[in-house]
Amino acid sequence: MNRFSGFLFCLILAMVVGCEQHEKLKYANVKGSVTFGGKPLEKGQVTFAVAGLPPSSMEVVDGKFAGTAMVGENIVAVSAKRKSAAAVPRLPPGAKAQMEGYKEYMRGKTASGDVPEMDLTSVETIPPEWSSKSKQMRVVEGGRTNEFDIDIKGKN
């Protein structure tokens, strides 16, 4: 096998493997509602995540969300943050300087040159079993719209 044939073989093999990987990553439509403490969640975010792959996130507005998520078993997490005077940040020494340095570094890396501010005065209002430590599973099926109603117990 000459060099060109070997290169061509590797290229075709890479394309076949790449196409197979792409075929496995299928998405389906998802929509639903989120209630917290018996009331629709005014604003927030719902995330569907398949282990080891980037998650799909959708905005929750007036208790409703819609978007696409990867087909298969997904861990579902909900987040809703609210400003709180009690969340006064206690940063370790040097953290503020490190944050400013990061902002300066990122300033030239974004299309607009703007770097979003980190809001350290916000607190998560959703209980950990539905947010940061969620193990809530939902199966997203291909070829159809999947509808999920999420009812989070607790005080809103």
C-alpha cells in the first residue's frame, strides 16, 4: 500500500467513525412545566444532561420550558437564583484580584469585548435534590415531542 492509499484509507475510516458518532448523538424536542411549592416557577433554567456529554439548557418562563435534549436517559436539574443580602461573598485573599485578572484576560477573547459580571450575591432557591445535586432522571425518546411536568416540593 503506497502512502496515498494509506492516507485515503485513514481518511475514509475517520469519516465512517465520525458519521457513526454523529448518528449516535440524536436530539428530540422536549417541553414541559416547572412548579415550585405548588406555583409555576416564574424564571429559571432547566438542564437535561446525558453523562459525559454537554448538557442542553432551556429557560423557564412563567413555569414553561421548551427546547431539545439528547435522546436517552437524562439527569434533569432546575435552577432559579435570587439576589440576597445574606449572600455577601466571603472571598479568600487574592480572589478579587484573580477575578479581575480573568475579566481582563477574557476581554479580548469575546466577540463584543464584554465580559459578564459574576454575581456573587445570588443564591439558589431550588432545593439541592433538584439543582446542584440532582439525580432526577427522565428518558427522552427520539422521533417525538417529550413532555415533562416537574413538580418541586418546598417553599417558593
